Amino acid sequence: MSSNSWAPARPPKGAPPVRINLYSDTQTRPTPAMKEAMMRAEMGDEQHGDDPTVWELCDRMAALTGKEAAMFLPSGTMCNVIAILTHCQKGDEVVAHETSHILHSEGGTHAALTGVQIMGLKGARGMFSPDDLRAAIRPKTRYTPPQRLLEIEQTANIGGGAIWSLQTLNELTDIAHEQGWATHMDGARLMNACVSAGIPASDMVAGFDSVWLDFTKGLGAPLGAVLCGSNEFIGQAWRWKQRLGGSMRQGGVCAAACIYALEHNIDRLADDHANAKALARGLAQIEGVVVEDPDTNLVFFDIKATGKSVPQLQETLLKQGIMVSGLGGRVRACLHLDVTAAMIPETVSAIRDALAA
Ligand SMILES: *Cc1c(COP(=O)(O)O)cnc(C)c1O
């Protein structure tokens, strides 16, 4: 393997198995019951328009989000890319938070492929206010980039899984629409916000022209995200899905896992939120650890005052089969359906010992 490869490294041979995987909510494995549902799935040819299971998933997602239409895609990143390609022209400007996934975690796609520029707004916990948005509106002159899209992450990932309130969302989307912009929600963890806030998804996303949900983030599916919007938006988005190679064939086998997740793995997100709170309470007792009370399933904590680095902590924990991630200089622990309440006390004491050693 040449040293300039961007491919992910394989785990070293003989590495101890990971028992408590808090690295990401993408680290779940499909359960036997989900695999059963996949085995029973009726299938056709998705890009030919005749896979009944993909249609069923899309119908359910359109109903859940209160939109006219939906489209099944392999990943959340492809949802963001296709939504931006559909809403914007090259040279347009997208307004988003400065910590957003489209700015930091999509490999520079928007410079490389969509040709938009992204204005990153500041604000605590991955969020900004209606006043911040008003202050970002540019005069419409031939000198300024045409502002075209407001993009919001619900929940805000780097913001610690924080939830934008429904009132703020509605004010923000009203401002954007007054300016003639479109509105797009990166809803990778939308259902975490809906379950925690007790607000139906269709209300939460009412002000958004497009929204997507990731089925690999805490919902347990092996693949898939669904992008929703108007008939016209989804009709236009299909051209980009086809161009990018995101059109599938026997997609029903994967769509069945997503339908299973909608039926069985949404309400239980509340367990992940309770486990996140328990973990944060435990971590708050450790000297030198600074942790925020989590809104949802992501727990970010700062260990600078302990004198240990994030990679040092990760390495010590990994030897005990516990995996956490480092993001933006902090440690991130993600709660999901393969992490049980019984694993929390062990995790807290392992972190306490690792930081004291
Ligand atoms: C994970 C994530 C994405 C990308 O989703 P993939 O399915 O990994 O491509 C986009 N936005 C946010 C906020 C995410 O957390």
C-alpha cells in the first residue's frame, strides 16, 4: 500500500475485539430479525422503477416527513451532494454552520463536484440564531455570490448532538424563503431530535424544501439514506442520482432493512438518549473532564485538563475493547442500539482509570 493512499487501513492482525463500540452510531450490526426481513424482501430493479420494497420505503418516508416524494440512496453524503446539485448552480452560496458536515466531512465535494461555496456561520453547539442568519444575507449585486440555500443539521453533530428548536427552525426557514433561497435539512440524526423533543418529523421539517434521514446512524441498517422533497425536487434529483451512479438495481434487499428500522428502531432511540445522559453524568464526576449534558445520543467531552491526549485515551481504552472517537479536539462517544445500559458503568470506570494512570 503506497503511503499516499487514501484508503482506510485494516485493523492490525490480533487486535483485541471491540466489546463496547462507542466510536460511532454507524457501528451497529444488522440483527437476525433485520436480516430475516431482508431475506423476505420482494425485489425488482430500482432504477427501472419497479422495485416494490424501495417504493414502499419511499412512500413511508414521504409520509413520515410530510413531503410529496422520496428517493432511496446509498449514503447520507450522496443525499447532501444531490440536494445541493438540485437546488443550486455552480458559484451559488450555501449558508450553513461553520462546523457542518458539508464543510468538514465530505472530502471537499462541494468545491470538487457541486461548485458551490459554503458560508460557515458561528454559534455555540453547532447552531446559529435568526439574527445571525439575517446578518449573513448579502446584498444582491453582481459582485456577491448568489445565495441560494440554507442548510441545517438536525441534530448538530459537532454541536454535540444538539437539537435545533422547532421555533428557531421555522424562523430560519422563513427568513431563507423571504430571500428566495431554498432550505435543506441534513437529517442524518433527525429521528433522534424528534424522539427527544417529542415532535413529529413532519412538523420538524415543515419549513424545509428537502430533508434526508440516514438509516446507518443508530437505526441499525447496513446501508441507505432517504432524501425527501416535492415531486418536482425529487424528479430533478433523479438525474443526479443516475449521473453519480446512485441508482440501484435489486435495492429492495437494502430497503427492507430500512423499513424494519422504521418499524422497530425509532422509539428505542430514547434508550440511547438515557444511556448518553448516564454516561455524561458519570464522566462529569471524573476530575479534569468537561462534559456537556447531551440532548441526544452523542456525548462529547474535553480531557485537556487531565494532561492526557485524545489518542492516548483511545489507545488505552482500545486495549480493553472499548472504542471512542476523537472529533474537533474532543472525545466523542456515540450511543446506539448495540450499547446497553449495563455497559455504561464499565465505560466510565475504564475512562477514569485511563485518565488517572
Ligand atoms: C454521517 C453524517 C453524514 C453522512 O452520512 P453517510 O451516510 O456517512 O454518508 C452527513 N451529515 C451528518 C450530520 C452526519 O452525521
